Amino acid sequence: MKKLLNTLYVTTPEAYLSLDGENVVVLKEDRTLGRVPLHNLESIVSFGYTGASPALMGTCAERSIGLCFLTKHGRLLARVVGMSKGNVVLRKEQYAISEDEDRSLGIAKNCILGKLFNCKWVLERATSDYALRLDTDKIKRASAQLSASLESVRSAENMDELRGYEGKGAVSYFLVLDDLILQQKDDFYFRDRNKRPPLDNVNALLSFLYTILAHETASALETVGFDAYIGFLHRDRPGRFSLALDMMEELRPVLADRFVLSLINKKQVKKDDFLKKENGAVFLTDDARREVLSAWQARKQETITHPFLNEKMPWGLVPYTQAMLLARSIRGDLDEYPPFFWK
């Protein structure tokens, strides 16, 4: 168990969560592993199958405390959501836009513009920081291909075209991602994106961080008043918070991908931090997962200047800020949704 800022991460797979007055209590068999006051928490993330008491789930739902259950390897199982409160006008407009492909396309295009722009600048920053250690010509070619994909996205006339241009840009980016791994090359390499299950150490890290980022982005959207399950680019599917996946697109390269590269290049993770199953699936060990979560929370406290608001804030507030900007655009306070463009 580890409390980090406003999130409680329960990393013991056999732990059971219960409610005792105003506290969440973490139990394993007959032992109390710890207790944390609920009023200090915005979310609880539990890695395991044991579950939580109905009383705790009801209280979390009532107080809008996010309660997310993952497998011990980081795959989403379920997320507890309480009754919708307030912002009904915003959600009705969200539903209306999701049923209108032309209106959905405008928001979806901006999310993908943010994604490809940030992919491009992850590469550009690498060529600047590690010019002597990289094949800069190769990286620059991939960056130029991403620039071309950005122009194509702007001209997309429907969702199928948009997804095609997004896919083309993603291929250009992922083809050189392995070049940005500068340490531990025998144990950390990226050939392609694989998941369900991840088949190598890098994909195991990416899948784990993407799951955490999705949960945090969903919480941000619900805090503003959105229904995180109704998206514009990602269409409806039972159990999938599609709007969180939409907004994640622009945040993956700068929040998750750069963080994974940093963990590897700074040797904060090593080959012994991973387990390989008989079916080839690769996952973080329990101890490594705790270390990665600690490093993730530290990264979220680093400050940036938001490119649209021109205000300093921690990285951890970026999903909440983007959710707020999306709400303002849907209400008509902004002409369009401003994606997060990082340099």
C-alpha cells in the first residue's frame, strides 16, 4: 500500500479494502496493512482480484472518489462510478456531439493533431538533447513524416480518413522509438507496439502507464462533469471510457512515452523487474510496480508552462486542465478545443 499525493495505490494483490468510519482500511487475511482518511483522497487504485466492501464502494461513489480495480499486471478490470451529479447540460451536449460525426470529427481531429505534434516534438527534443548519440538524419526523416501527417489530419473529411492518417503518423513515430532507448539495449528494445498481452519489457511499461493515464484522465473528465464513457474518436463500447482514450491520445507521447524512456535510460528499471509467462506475456514484478508508481507521482509534480493558458502547473494537472478546456469549448466559450501542444 502506498499513498501518493491524493491517490492511494494498493499494490498487494491479496488485499481487501473496507470502510471503517471515515477511513479506508486495507486488509490481508486478518491483518490490517494500513488505513487512510477518505477526506484526503481523490482516487483509489487497487491491483488485484480480492475487491472492496459494498460500503466502501458506495461511499466512494457518493463522494466522487475514483475507485479503480486492475489486475496485478495493470489491466483494467472495473471502475466504480457514482450517480451523475450536475452539469447535465454539458453531458447532453456531449451525447449530441457523439451522435453527429461532423461535430465529433472536429474534436477528434484536434486530439490527433495534439498527438502527432507531440510525437514529433518528442523526436525533435531527443535530437537536440542527444545529437551525438543518435542517427539524427533518421530521426529528422521521421519528424518530417509526422509533419506531413499533421497536414493530412487537418484535411481529413471523415473518421476513416482521420484514423488512417493517425495510423500512418504512429507508424513513423514507433519506427524510431527504439533509437531513443540509449541504455540497457540488450534488455529493452522496441520493435512494434504489442498488447493484450505485452510481449517485451518496453511494451509492458507502456501498457502499465497507459492504463494509469487512462484512469487519471477519466477521473479528470468526470470531475469537470463529462461522461468519460462517451467519446468522439473512440466509439461506444461497453466498459470502455472512450472519451478518456480520446483525450489520452495527445498526452501519451509526452506523459507516458517520455517517462518510460526516462525510466530505462536512467536505469530506474532493469531486466530483473519483469516476469515472463509461459505464453510470452511480460509484466512488471510487484516491487517494480511500486517503484514505477513512485517515480510516476514524482514526475507529475514537475512543473511546466501550459502552452494554451501560459500558466505554470504540475504535469499532474494537465489532464484536468484539458478536461476543463474541452468543457469550455463544448459550452461555446472557446471556438474549438485547444489540444495540448508540447515543445
